[in-house]
Amino acid sequence: MAMFSQNPLVNGPNYSISDMPRVNAPEGAREHRFDPYTDNGGSTLAIAGADFTVMAGDTRLTSGYSINSRHHPKLFKIGGTTADQKDATIVLSVVGFAADGEALKERLDAICKMYRYRHGKPMSVKACAQRLSTILYQKRFFPYYAYAILGGLDEEGKGAVYSYDPVGSYEREQCRAGGAAASLIMPFLDNQVNFKNQYIPHSGEGHALLERERRPLARHEVETLVKDAFDGAVERHIEVGDGLQMMIITKEGIEEVLLPLKKD
Amino acid sequence: MTSIGTGYDLANSIFSPDGRNFQVEYAVKAVENGGTSIGIRCKDGVVLAVEKIVTSKLLKPNANKRIATVDRHLGVVYSGMIPDGRHFIDRARDEARAWRDTFKTPISTADLASRMGGYMQAYTLYQSVRPFGITAIIGGFDSTDEPRVDGEVGTGPSCGAGGKVAGKTHGGPFLYMIEPSGLYWGYYGAATGKGRQAAKAELEKLDLGGPGGPSLTLEEAVKEAARIIYVAHDDSKDKEFELEMTWISGPDGPTKGLHQEVPKALREEAERLAKKAQEDDEDDEEEDVEGKEKMEE
Amino acid sequence: MDHRPQAWGRPRDDVYGAYDASYLQTSGPKTATQSPVVTGTSVIAIKFRDGVVMAADNLASYGSLARFTDVKRLRPFLSTSVVGFGGDVSDMQFLDRHLTELAIDESYEHEHSENPAKSQLNAANLHKYLSKLMYRRRNDFDPLWNQILVAGFDSSSKPFLASVDLRGTTFTSPSLASGFGAMLAQPIMRRYAATEEDAARLSREEAVNVVKECMKVLFYRDARSLDRYSIAVVTKDGVELSEDEQLEKQSWAFAERIRGYGTQTV
Amino acid sequence: MFRNNYDNDSVTFSPQGRIFQVEYAAEAVKQGSVVVGIASNTHAVLVAIKRNAEELSSYQKKLFPIDEHVGIAIAGLTSDARVLSNFMKQQCLGHRLTYGRSMPVRTLVEMIGSKAQINTQHYGKRPYGVGLLVAGVDDQGPHLFEFQPSGMTEEMVAFAIGARSQMARTYLEKNLDKFADCGREELIRHGLRALKESLVQDRELTVDNTSVGVAGLVASDQDGTTKVEPFTVYDQQEVSAWIDSVADDKEGGASAAEGEGGTMEVDS
């Protein structure tokens, strides 16, 4: 370096030579100004009943203030024998970064199909839920930016909902909202599904009132709740709207419903 | 085969004292057991044809093709061990793709022949592999237009530096044959497989290598190819066979520079003529015999 | 002659200035494409009763410089689908070459089929493939800096139109527009085809007119656009692609009334 | 130990240009119990005889689903078949993931053909000791392919491989012209009849030893488009009706077939 210093008076004319010492970064290290993530908005919701599970999500796909698509489903049937998933019994909902959600769905589905090929029987929701957690955790340091909810019926035929964070922490719950409007919907569910803050009037002194008795909700009640939850979310959140996709899982199979939401 | 049993023929890549590689010669034997393949380079294209012996009635008719396309403008036909031929074609397609990756333009027939000749030759060099049990015929039509660069977005300057040179010609029809040793030559007409002797004799009768270039047109070549396969088949008359034919013309011809199967109507016409020619020949022979007998009387 | 052989043949700093070696990345981690360089602007497309219409102008910009004015950004695939590219032009060329090879591979598989058209990759298959490719490249932190529209037909022979971008995000809609078009053209197209049912009622002529109208609006208001463009119509009969269209019936009357920009003094 | 000097490995040609190791591998296919496959214009079926090692042991599976549109029948070394089966499954899954469509059957078969060919050209490898019948449906309709240890793959109208399969093939050749227009049930019955031809004296088809696999194209009632009937393997009670339906024509042979497919050729 010194020989080609930038001082022309001392050394005469200088020449450009790239003989700077190469400081090697660790093998495979990359600098990037590319942001691999984006948030495609939207919201999802799942509620487990006594012998059914209702999964729901809006169908809007946004990037920034643009609506990319008014019909982009967030609910996917998983683990059927065929590509059309006619005999599937499990539903996965994903919200967050749509491309990661899609990739996550395809991996889980491929794993379910290999499981069936190897073991000759379908995967249980419980096993599938555990496997999904593993998939997410395996990408702990470059996570799927997706909030997943898995729904189905457990071994006893009861509704089962498993909810996840993007790196695989999961638990089985009665109900869960995910995505853009999760913070709007979740308190509503706490109150309406788990009867939080519902007390029987005059059942005690001051605030020491008896809680309202908890009971599992009937299917039609749940469906109404879901619709109400989304109508509310559409009103208050710009990334939610266009269409409501609902899947109701019962022992007869999966029923799919598509309802309109406000498109504003 | 005087050296059988001397031990020099038990492994590939071994020279015998008289400088032969027996395993390669045995691979040629495998080729000579296979159905006849031929290629004809004519005025405006190339025709490839193969005789496919029907080994079982249960084979689905016309479903199992033996002539394969490489890139878009090249065809490969082979005689010998069919799975080896499939491998050869897989490799040829890889080479064509690698060429495009590097040079952004389709591979020429000569370059593919060179690459594949090298590949076949490599299988004669090691004891850990065996030579290919096939002889392959590669036919192609290299673009007569100024070669386009893959992925180019505009048309570029029409003249001047980097532009087109008036009157410059490119490409044309080409034909090569590669043997198990990796040896290859360019041909006017090529034949291999069981009936190669008869086929070669017929090919030599055609005007393919004259000083003014071949006068045979594609359509004529198709008919000749069919006839030659029928002639070459003569010796093993007991077994049925299917005739498969493909052709490649220039951009103005019937295939527009692509390697394609000869249309069914034309192939059937060619087969009809081939059968007729054969029957005529037989009649002639019978007459000859009768004539002789009469003379003797 | 300089006494240092190392200096022979080198450009002199006092003539050319010191060489900026920063791009050589002699230190620090490896970098992949960090930003697009030569770019194409919007691609727009709309479905109609019997197919899809797509258009993109023929400009490749280098920053604000209109660098190449004869760049074709719509590419037919197997003469059954059309792919339109927005974003980096060199990445587009890479993809174009890749698709050429894909088309050749595809013809290998079906060269002997009785009815190749039936089993060849359709637009939906192609879009799926491209989305996997783009998503893999984003996972490698080496994205192809494009937004791509794919038009053609799906496996049930219905018109198909979908998009994939540099992150592998995919979506479909009766009309789609990339880049500036998402702001300017999409609202216009949605007036004509808000839903699939609307699109299924559009005639070919109506669809082409909407697209031409959108191209005009884009030329008026998108600074990196051109009035020469390519337009493709995909129907069951194949792809009709014209690559050297001129925007017609431009009106610049309104520009005279705009004040506060350019060289105007009042 | 060896019959000659040229049969030690698969990289040595005999003076006649043969590769004995590959030919011996083909013999392994004949050790396996017989499997039959037939394709019509709408369906592709596989039927197979399962063997058990002894009275009380279970029966060896012969039919394997690969993907929703393809299945295979195997004759020869089961463990080799499993390797190929896993490979095919993976390829089909990958193709579906990448392109969103089912893999063309010919493409799939040629893949295992290429894989098998490599094993016949390199020292230290051995040819696969298994033959396959691959049945499936794709956009071009139903297909049946035969795969041999040499890497040879051919599309067939109908075929049988495995022990004593020549008798089954003879049956298939005699009835060749009928298959194209056969319905699903009749096609299965043809398969079972061919299978019976290959049975050893005083053995017969039972629900325990018979497997049936079917893939097909079904015309959808709504819009005239065709839908795929996914490849499904039937065992045990599921096959009893089919077995019963071909049980009575044991001696008469032709009687059942005559009803639907016209007169059957009878060996003179």
C-alpha cells in the first residue's frame, strides 16, 4: 500500500492498483440491504367447540396501503390423500408474510403426506401440531414470519385449536385470534367465548361476584361470533376486509363458507 | 476374437499386446445386435430413422419412441443397449443446456458431437466403468439466421459495428455418428445396428456426397430412409418391427428448424412405397430365378 | 518508464483519478444484488371473457435516465402463456433465459405425447414454478429484483392471471398491475373488472381498450415510462404479441395549465 | 464359482456384447410372485399375488401407492423396490410442490430407468433386483409401464412379470384387443383371470393372497371434465367380490368373458 500512496509530489505519478489486503469475512457471510419480509395484513380466528372447530380468516392481501388482492385465502386444508384435500381433517391458518405462510403450509402438508405414505394412516392433530412447532423452530434464526393456528378434532372428537408464535412456541387453546386485528378481536373472544368479566348480578358483595357459568358454545353461536368479530375488525382496521373465509371441522369433514365483508 | 481367454478382455481400458481394447470391441457387438438406425443428410435437412423390433405383442403400439430431441434443433438416434442410449441422451441434453448457459445460444451439431464423443471416450478409460453399448447418430440443423442471443431484449444495430454483415451465411444440416470408442465422424449418410451393411450399401447409391452437395430433398430422403430400413430389415423377416422417423429442416422448411417426428401421413406413404419397392424386388428375383431355370432347360 | 514494474500498464491517478476499489468488496461480507440497476416500470394486465390482456412499455431506465428504449418486457412461454417483467432488466434477462431452458425441458417430456398441449405447463404451473424460484432466491438473500405477472390459462382452461414479486409473495386478481401501475392503473381496471364475474363479461376489445387507456395514464404521470409499448393478448388460440405499439390519441392540453414545474416562469 | 469370466460384475461385456450381471438381475424378477397390469382408455389396474413365508406369517405387500395418480406393483427384491418406491414418491411430491401438477407418468418412469442404468455401468454397483409395473393416469390418459433391472422401461397395453408370468402374458395377448374399451370392473376381472393362469396347480385366489390397485379417469357429472380416480389399493374383503366374479369360469374359461367382450380365442 505504502508504495502507491496518494502523494504525487514524493513518488511521482500514482497508479491505481487493487492490492489492498483482503480482509475475509467468514465463509458464506453476506451483507444485505434487502428486507426479506413484508406484512401482508389480514386477520385470522379459530374457536374450538365441543365436537367441532371453526377456523376463519379474511381474504384481503395488502402491501402498504395497496390492496393486492381481494381474494387470497389464509385457510388451508392439510394432510388429505389428494391435492384437492377432499378427505383432509386438519386446517391451518396463517397470517403475516404471505409467502412464508404459503411455504409453511406446503411443508406441513408434504410432511403429512409422507407420514401417511410411511405409516399408512393420517396424522393426528396432536402429532401435526407438535410437528408444526418443530418446523417453525428449525427456522429460529430466519423465521417464517407467520402467525399460525392449527385446528382439528382431537382423539376424543373434541374441537382442538393450537396457536403458534413465529418461532414455534405453541399451546392448545379454546380460541385464538391472529394477525393485524388480533388485538381487536381477542378481548372480544375473552368475553364472549371464555365469559371473562361476566358476573352474575347481585350474586355477592361489591366486586366479589360469582362468575357466569362457563359452557361450551353451540356451532351456530360460534359462527355468529366469528362474523361479528370480523365485522368489527373490518370497521376498525384498514388491512382487514373484502371476504370472510370460514372452515368448520366436524367428524363429517370440513365445511367451507365464504361470506362478503366490506371492501373499503 | 483370437485373444478371448487371454485375460486382456476381462476389464475395460486394458490394452492387449497388439494394442486393442477388447471391452470396447465387445461393446460394438452389443450395438451390432440392436435394430438398425440410419441418418441421411440431404439438401435441405436431415432425416433420422430407426427399426424397432417388436419384442412383445403387449407393447403399446407407437408409444415407445427411440429418437430423441436435444435442445430444439438436434435429433439423436442410436442402436444397441437402449438404457445406455437413454443415458446418452440425458447427457446430450445436459451438454446442450450447459452450452446455452455459457454462450447464450444453441449448441451446434458439431459441438454436440464433439462433447458427446468426449463423453463416450471417457467411458473407455477406466476399469471402474464400461463403455457405452450404443452407436449414436446425431443430426441437426444449425440456424441459418444470424444467431440470436438468449434473453436479448432489443434487436441491436441493423448495420455497422456490431451489426449484420451482408451476404454472410451460417449453419445448415449436419450429421455425425459416434461409436462406443468415442470416435466420431461427420457423414452424408450414416447407418448402424444389425442391418448396417445393407443400409450402407443403399446409402452409397444415393447422391449425398457429390461435389455440388446432396441433390436429395427432405421428402425424398424420408422415402429413401423408410426404404432402406425395410431393406436392412430383410434378414430377420420373422419378427415384426415399427419404423420411427424424424426430420429437421431449415427455418423455411416443414419443421422450421426444429427436430420433429415425420408426420404420420408422410411416414405411412413412405412405408407404402418401401413395401412396394420390396415386393417389386422380390418379383424381380423370382423372375430372375425363373429366367435362369428356363435357360438351363 | 516508471521504475516499479507493478505500476506498468496501470491507469495513472493524475490522469484518471484514484481508482475506486470499493466495489471490489475487498473486505466485509459478500454482497448480492442490493438494489435494481436498470429497471422497467409498470406491467399491467386484465382478464376478459376468453383470456387475458397484458401490457408494458419498452423502456429500461437507468435511474432517471431513459437508457434503453427498445426493451421488450413481455415474453411468451410455450405460446400458451405470457410473462411480464417489472423491475431489474438484467434479472429479467436471467429469468428469460431460464424460462427458455424450462420450455426446452418441457418439450422433452411431451415430445411424444399424442396431445402435448394437454399436458404442457400451463400458466398456473408456470406461476407456481416462478414463485418457488423467487422465494428460494429471497431465502438465499439474493433476490431477483422483479415483480412478474403471469397470464394464460389454468388446468380447468379458465383465464389465469397472477403475480409474484422479489420476496416470493404471490397473489391473483381479475386485474393486476405492478409498480406505479398499482397506484394509477389498478383503480381504473377495477372499475371494469372488480370481480371475476365482471371480468368474465368483458369482451376482448373492451379489455384491450382499458389496458391502452391505462398505458396512456401511466405515460402521462409516470416519469419513468415511454409511449412505445408491448401488448399481448392470450386466448385459447395462443399468444398474440405486438412489441412496437405507439400510444395513440395523447392529449397534452392539460399540461399547459400546470404551473410550478419545469422551465415555466409564471 | 462363476459360470464364466465375464459375469463377475456389471462393467464387463462378454465377447457377444452381453452383460451377464444384468441378465442375472432379471432372473431375480422371476423369483418374485406374479403381478399383472392392464390399461384401458379410462383406467389402469394392477393385480398381484401375495406370498407368505409360512402358514401363520403375514403376506408380503406387492402393490404400493406412489402418488395420488400412480401406483406400482413389484416382483423381485422387495428392499430394492422400496428404494425405488421412496425415490418415486419423493419425485412426485417435489414435482407437485414445484409445478402444482401431478408428474407425467412417463417422466417418472424414465427417472427410475436412468437411475437403474447407472447401476449397470459403474463398478461397485449392482443392478436393481426388481421389476416394476407402474400404473397411473395423467393428462394423456391411463398408462402402464414395465421397468426392468437393466433400466429398460416400456409402455405396455398389458403385462405380467414374476414367477410363471408367461401364462398370464399368454392370456393377456389373447385378450389384447378387448382391453381398450373395458370398464373398470371388467378390466380388474381380466387382470384376475390373467393372474389365475399363472397360479401353481391347486392354488387359487383368496382374499388373503390377492391385491388389486386401480387408478382411473372419471367423467365428472357436472361439466363434462374428467376427474382423476386416485390410485387405491384394495385388499382382504374389498377384493372378495372380484375374486368371486372370476371364480366360476375356472374350467369354462371363456364363458364369463364371452358375455361382454365377444368370443374369446380358444387355444386349439
